[in-house]
Amino acid sequence: MKKIHLLLLKSFIRPFIVTLLIVMFVLLMLFLFKYIDDLIGKGFQWYIILELMMYNSATNVAMALPLSVLLSSIMTYGSLGENYELVAIKSAGISLRRAMYPMMVVVLVLSGAAFIFSDYMLPVANLKYYSLLYDARKQKSADLLPENIFSNRFPGYTIRVKRKDDDGQTLHDIMIYSKGTLETNQDVLFAKSGLMYRSKDDLFLILKLKDGIRYMEGPGDEGNAMPRKRLTRFRFKETEQKFSLDGFKMTRTDENEFRSASMMMNLHQLQHYIDSANREVDSNVNGNYALVAANLKYTTMPQKSKIKQVVPADSIKLKSVSEKFNALNNSASEVRQVIDILKNRADRHKETSKSIRRYIMEYQKKFTLGAACIVLFLIGAPLGAIIRKGGLGLPVVVSVIFFLIYYIIGTIGEKSAKEGDLSPLVGAWVAIAVLFPIGLFLSYKAATDSALFDAEMYKRFFKRFSLRKTKPI
């Protein structure tokens, strides 16, 4: 029995590791394709890109792990069935359920590890990943002086380069506008050619300009009754211009600004936020009547009011038209005031409730990751035993179909829960609830040697049905 268990474990662990690495690689490529324009050409150090890829891989575990469990379980039992090893195990008196025990133990361990990862490591990875990605996306491009574009990347200057050589450093037809204290272009420089390079300390961009002219506009003589502007013109054979590169260095945002997001919290922090938000909602609801009570008239007092004598509204007689007009204006003003108060508090209550639902969803997702691994294993193992196909052919197609069903149902449930159409608990677990009976059904069919995916059985059935219809009466 121990040898059979070791055989099953070896048959499962190898394809599981391979499929996990493949899925992680595919998801990493999707990340690079999505953000390639925000990362390339900004002069990042190689370790910045590597760090982003590492954190992104950690955030992809929530999607890669269930798919890897499903695919590897189908491949394992499909390969055992294709090589008639399952037949040999059953002929030895070992049922399929007993043959699944060691695999089930491994999947339970993986589910526990997935829960620990999602509670302790995933919030940290999300915090590092999204904060670094935010800083990387807002980083300015390393192409400091693009061709035929008036660039404002250097504060106080507008620079246009008509053409650059293939080396990227030799410039032609350069125009530089310098802004003065009044934010106007008071200094214009033209140069036929130039050379662009960085200083040794990488603090400045240096333009070595040749064959140019510079126009400067300044104030005239102060003693003149009608002061005029003074235009100064300089011709030069060679000059240098320095521009600070402080704005092109990547600056890191304080990570504490991202800690309030639900993905950056563990179970304890999420529970603390949910409790605090619920208390805030309850206090706001209880305070609604106190806010509008000052605008309530004695004619609208509840029946349990202590006031014994109530004067009917019709008994209040207004003598002149102006008094009636003033009374109506005052009433309309109070109505608008009450509506504004209630509208603001209703909007605040709506946003707070939506935030609570989002945090409850994130709280439940800590548990659904491990549960998804178990449910998808219950689907993948009997499917492999039924279809009896190993490798990366049919098992990949079947696993992708079931994973898409799981992902689509989960996404619909999550969005519906965040919008308030479903309870957050239902939205988080609806995909598990739908697939779990399917897993039990497939396990029963595999244990009873059902030919559920045997094409010949369906051909014989439809052939028999067609013969009955064509049989003469």
C-alpha cells in the first residue's frame, strides 16, 4: 500500500510543479504585455523590473494554484488510466477512493499553505507590488528630448530637437525656450547642432551646442519715462547648457498610503475595519433623526408625544399675501435643507456600505483559495480517471473549461456582491457551491467505473434511437 501511495504522490508532484511554473510564466507574460509601455524606456535599473516581476508572481498565486491543482490531477489520473495502472490498482482490491487518499492529504496541505499565504504573505506582496507599480507608471520617460516635439520635461524650459542621429546623442536644429519669473518665454536659443550626454554623477543633462544664436529680452532703462524692453542677441560657436535630472529619478511613495486598501490587509486587520465601519454605520443611522428633528413641526409630532394639545395647521391664518409668500419660501428652504442633509448622509452610507462589502469579500477570499484547491481536485482526479488521457492534450482543454467556469462564476458573484445585489458571503462562495456538487458527481461516476466520456456509448445510444424511428410500423 505504501508503494502505491508513493507512486501516486510522485505521479502528482512532478506535473503539479511543472504546471504551476507554466501557469505562473503565462500570467507573468500577461503582466509584461499589459504594462510594457509603462516600464520600457524609463531608465529603470534591472533590479526594479525583477522586483516587479517577483511581486507580480506572488500576486498571481491565487489564480495559478487552483488551475495547477486541477490540471495536474487530471494529468496524473489520466496518465494512470491510460497506462492501465488504475486497472492494476483496482484489481489489487484498492478502490479509487482509497487511491485518492494520499493525493487528498497533499491537497489539504496545499490548501492550508494557500490560506497561510493569502493571510500573511499575499497582503505584503500586494502592498509592495502596487506601490512599486504606481511609482513606475508615473515615472517620466528616459527619452529626454524626443524628435520634433516641444518637450516640457525640464522645469522652466521648452526644448525642441528636429532630428537626432542613430547614436541618440548627436542633435540637429535645436530650439530652447527659457521661462522667466513671469512664466513667459524671455530667452530663446537656436543651435544648428549639439551633443547630449549625462554628467559623471548622473545629476545633470549637458547639451554641448555649436553654431547658434541666443535672444534675451530684458527691462530697459529705469530713468526713461516710457521704459522699453531691451533685446540682446548673442552669437556663439560653442556653449553648454545644464539641466537638472532630479525630476527623472524614481521616487518611492510612502507605503503607508496604500495600507488602507482591502488587498493589503490580513484577517485581523480586515475584521477590525469591518467592525469599525459597522459601528460607524449604526451611529450614523441613529443620528439621522437627531439631525432633522430641528426641522420637524409640532404638527408632525408622533402620537406618543408628550404634547397634549396640538393646534391644527388649518387654524393658522395668514392675513396678507406677503406673509403667505414668506411662509412658503421658508418652508421650501427648510425642505431643501433637510433633503441636502439626508442626501449627503445617504451617499455617505452607500459608500461606507459598499466599502464594507468589499472588505468582507476580501475576508472571505482568504478561505476560498484553499477551498477552490480542494473542489478543483475533486473535479480533476475523477475526470482523469474517466477520460484516461495523460499529457498536455485533452487534459489541458478540459481543465481550462472547468477553470473558466469557476473563474466566470466567481467574478460575477464578486461583482454582484460589491454592488449589493448579493450577500458578500454568497458572492464569495457561489463558485465553490456550484462546482462542489459537480466534483461529488464525478467522483461517484469514477468510483463506479462509469463511461461518462466514452464516445462509443453515445454513438450506440443515438444509433439505437435512430433505428427505432426508421423502423416501419
